[in-house]
Amino acid sequence: MSGPVAFVLWVLLAYLVIVNGVYLLLHMLAVRTVREKVTLRPLEGLPPVQTALVPPVTVVVAARDDAEHVVDRVRAALALDYPQFEVVVVNDGSRDATLEHLREAFALEAFPEVYWRRVPVKPVRTIYHSRLHRNLRVVDKERGGTADAINAGVNTSRYPLFIALDPRWTLRRDGLRTLVEPFVDDPATLAACTTLRIDPDGTAALESGPAELPRSLFSRLQIVEHLREPLFVRLGWARLNAALAVSGSAILFRKDAVVESMGFRGDMLVEEMELVTRMHKLWRAKGERYVVAVVSDPICWARPAATLGELRANRMRWQVGLAQAMAANSELFGVRHGGVVRWLAYPFLSWLERFGPAVEVLGLVLLTAMFLLKLLPGLAFVAFLALLFALGFLVSMSALVLEDASFRLYPRWGQSARLAIAAVVENLGYRQLVAFWRFDALLRWWQTRR
Amino acid sequence: MGLLLLAAIAVLGALRRWRRRRMEAIENRWRNALSQAAEDPRGAALPTIGTWDLPHFLEAWNRMLESADEQTAERLGTLLGLHGIDERALRMLRKRSARLRLAAITAAGHLREPRAWDDLERLSQHGGPIVSFAAARALLRIDPRRALDVLSHSIPARDDWPLARLASVFETLGPSVVTNPLITMLLRRPRPGLDRVVKLARFGQPEKISSIVRGWLGSSTDPDVLMAALACIEDRADLPWALGAADHPEWRVRMSAARALGKVGNREELPALLQLLRDPVWWVRYHAAHGLIRLEGLEPHEIEAMREGARDSFAADMLGQALAERRWA
């Protein structure tokens, strides 16, 4: 092998070992969280929380041109099971009948409420109160985007915690009770994130207990992917209080912390990921103790992507969101008291996760080209592919073992076997395809940035 | 390696299923025995509990005790005594495993076992957040008054004991038990931790607690202390303190002052509330507006006139909101 060929091979090898090694390390850290959970299961909810001392929650529903679904979304929010909460619906300058439908369904009337503009947002036109539900208000504002709408919800909120619901996922009806526990148990908690689970037919979100596996292999591949990365990798980072790249699922925030951080940024594709990263940066810089918790219980569910196009859009969105969040908070790498966030989580996410797809795709293309040009011996090429497969399989299987030992959402033999098959198949094209999409997203982000 | 993990899943899964089936069978027998014991502990046929099964049995027993009435709890306790399980649970308190300890701690609490006192006291002082809190809860079950005495320093200081859960324990114990220890803690004014005690104070006898807390009005400038004291104002005699607090640099104190003025004030307090209505902080203005509406002797048309004549638009708007909220209530 010539010098340049060996160099490419070594770079790829180092990348694969580091990335998968960190994943395995994070899975091992997640084991501790899972073990604690199993140990404490007999004491779960004991003694019960005294509802008078549980912090009340504002549920923000941002709606834009959503006349068809908005009433159902608000009804679902009002049906949440929690001791004290209010629902703030923000109509983000809809051009359809969103506001009219809301007005009619909930008997809204304009109310002379004094608006407190703590976070800058587009002008608010009117605030409505509902004659039917004392805990429902609707804010009608000029069009400004999702982040702007959520910020308007934060400004209108009367309670110390808030959550912005998203139509892409469903929070279990009693999910807020679980999600608030980190705040009850530790007042230094700034945000509590859920981990998204895949629900093939929309029934798992209704109740706790074992779930059904989807019939299609395509959906099962997404389940394995979700178990490996968002769930156990996130739990591992949370163990180090370094969960930065949280997105795509329910997050309960402490409102004063969000206001102090100046709210969500409208120029971010995944605004919650950027905000959580920024909160880490600000609180690390202040040197104050804080917690960004990850709740492992399966309380937040989403349907799997039904088509390749939908999956591609999801993965590209995540990749651009990650790139934006990391680029926007690059000071995190130099922040004082940065600890594990500065020295491990940020570099890993900023360099390896952000640019990893480029290394994977370009590396694979280069190696294949070198093999075809007979610059790389066949044995070395096959050995490399085998290693790529083995490491990917190892991390996926480790996630399945963890799931099997902890939450047992898929307890039956057949379910374990089908997930194990998905873990094998995942490495034969699915992961490479996702890496290619992420690489594509990275290129687009880079071009837009320039 | 991946294949090894695959094999591990298969083996672990098989083991777990076998254990689950075995435990289900055993638990069925336990359940029958526990149901019999709830009626007659001496007639219950409890199978021998092996060392491995003991924590599991205690967890099942603890679960049953959480919802049992006094008489059933006593009978189920007798059952443990008859089979020597109480002794074994006591020995488990010194085990290293958190699971064993937690099962034993909870059982000792349910049994109201005085022999466990020293171990529980040690665990409540030196254990991690979960073990120490479980031990504190067990102590409070065994002898609430003595436990509150022992824990009177930990309750304010240990912010890793979830306040909302501690509050539910206080609520269960009842005002007659918790009032005096709460007074002791309040008089000590622990820093940090006073805010925790103040929040728990709502579970004591209000007439005794509020006189203590009101007594702080003239003796502290600490915002947390002042806020707690202002919340207890029931009498016009204390109004000078509320008027003094209306100028406090901390907005939460000014907000509490606005509430207190609205609660016991009358026309004479109108200037102070009007001043608070122009406060830069939204919440202070909000409570000042509501306080103003509550003022004794002030007619609605006078408030409406005040709103219309207000030169400060923030104050006028807030008064308008408060009036509308009152109409909607």
C-alpha cells in the first residue's frame, strides 16, 4: 500500500474506532442509569408528590395555517393529566381559518391582558380567553415562525415551567407527571428531555406497558436506530450532565432559564437543540450548578417515517440543526468551568458528529475507488468493510441488550429476534444511506453558510 | 463481539423469562398467604422464603402495606414476626446493595420496628439521597415526634430530599404532630433551607405557625424571611411592615407587600398600592392591581375612574386586566 492509501485507511479506522468507542462508553454510562431505575422501581412514586408543591406547567401550542388540526391539538393538550397547568395557543399569523376555528370551538373572547414582552417577538395582536376552559388562552400574533411563536407563548406564560407541544410527536397523557420529576427532585434542573420512541400505529402513546413491533422492516430499522442513538447515547451524556444534542421530542423547560437565555432563535432549524446547547454554555460560563435531565421512561412517541423521502427529510433536518447549534455556540469550547461539556461532549458533537458523515461517505467512496484501481489490496478492503459492519452491529446490539434489560418494551422472543435481524440488516445499506443524506445536508448547510 | 451480544440477549432473555415464570408462581403463593394473613396471620401458610427471594418478598409485602389499613398492617407485620422475617430484614439494613437496603428500610418503617432505629438514623444522615430519604421516611413512621426531632437539621438542609414528596409525608402525619417541630425549625431560621421550612409550614396549625412567622417582620431584611412573614399578615396592626416592604429592592418582596396590602388594607393603603401599580415588574403591578380591587371600602366605579384617569398607561392597563379578570371569575 502506498503512503496516501495507508493514510486514508488509518484516518477512517481512527474515526470508526473513536466514534463507536464513544458510543459504547456512553451505553455503559447509560447502564448505571438503567440499573438505578430497576433498583428503584419498587419505590417508584413513593411517597407520592404533594400536588400543592408540584410546579405548575404552561403548555404552549404553536399553530400556523393549521385550521384542520388545531382544535384537536388543543383538545389533546387540555386533556393532559397534571395537577395544575394552562394551555397557551399561539396563532402565528395564520392565513387560513385557524383563529376562527379556535374561536368557535373554545368560545374565545378578546381579553384586555397586559402582555409582558420578556423575550423579543413579533407584535402580538390580541389575547383571547376561553369561556369554556379557564386554563386556555390564545395569543394572536404576526407571523414570525415556530421559534417566535414559542417565545410569544413563553412571554404569555404565567407558570414556572413550560413545554411546547409539537404535532410530530405525542406525549402520553400522564407524561407531564413523569417529566416534572427531575424538577421536583432537583431545583437546579433547567430542562428535562424525553427520549423519543417509535409507535407504529399511534396506540403506544395511550398507555404504559409493552409495545407492538411494526410489521415493516423499514420501521424496525428506525426503532433500532432510535434505541442506539437518541435513547442510550443521550442517557449516557445525561449521566455526565452533558446532553447537548437533544431534539425531536418533548422537553420541559424552566421558564426563567429560557428568558435569561433570550428564548428560542428563529434562524435555527432545530431551535430546541440550539437553546439547550446555549443553556449549557451560559450556565457553564456562570459556574453555577445546573442539570439538563433526560427522562428515560417511554412517554413520548412518534410514528416512524413512512417513506424514504420522509426519513431523508428527518435526518437532514437533524444534521443541519446539529451543525447550526454547534456553530452558533462555538464559544462553548473555550468556556471557563466547561468541564466534560467543553472537553468531551462539544468536541465530539461538533467535530465527529457534525463532520462524521463526510468522513464516512468520502472514505467509503475513496476506498472503493482505490480498490477498483487496485491501489488497495482486496483483503484489506474486505477487512475494512467487515470492521465497519462489526462495529455498527456491536453498538446496535449493545442498545438492544440495554433495552431488553431495562424498559422491556418488546419483551417477547419473536420481538427480540426481529430487532436483532434489523440490527444486522441496518448495516447493509440503511446506515450508509442515512450517512449519505446527512452528508448531503452538511454540504447544503455549508453552502448556505458561505 | 456482535454475535456474542446476540447470544447474550438470547441467554438473558431465556433466563429472565424463566425467572419471571418462577416468580409469578411464587408470588401467587405469597399473595394467597398474605391475603390469609390479612385475616389471620397465624393461620396463613407462608412458604419458606429463601435468601435470594427475600428482597423480592419484602418488596411485595411493602407494596401491600402501602395501601393497607392499620389493622391489616398489624396482622401482616405479625406474619413477618412469626416466620422470623423481621429479623432477617433488620440484618439486610447493613447490606451494601441499595436494592436490599431499600427493601429493608421500607419494611422496617412499615413494621414500626424500634430495633431498626439506630441503623435508620445512621442511614438518614449518611446515605445517598434516595437511601437517606427512605430512611427518614421510615423513621417518621416508627416514631414521628422523635424522628422530627432527629431530622430537624436535615429537613431544611438536605435539598436533595424532594420537598414535594416530603410535604406529602408531613401531610400524612397531620398538623398536631408536625406543628411543634416546624415551629422549632422556623425559630432556628436555618440558612440555607428556610424557604423549604416555610413551604412545609402550611401543613402545621396555621394559628401557631403564622404568629411565629409574623414575628419576623421587624427583625429581618432577608427577602425569603420577609416574603414568608408578609404572607402571614392577617391584621391591620401589621400593616406598617407591609408598607415598609413596598420599597424593598427585591421585587418578590414588593409583590408580597402588594398582596398583604390588598388582603388587610383599606382606603388608607391606596397611595401605597398606586405606587406599586407603577412598579417596573409585571408581577408586582399585577398583584397591586388585584390588591387595589380587594381594598375594603373602595367602590368599583371609583376603581374604574382611577383606571381612566391614570397617567401611567402600564398601571391603567394592568388595572383594566385585573377588573376584567374579576368580572370573568
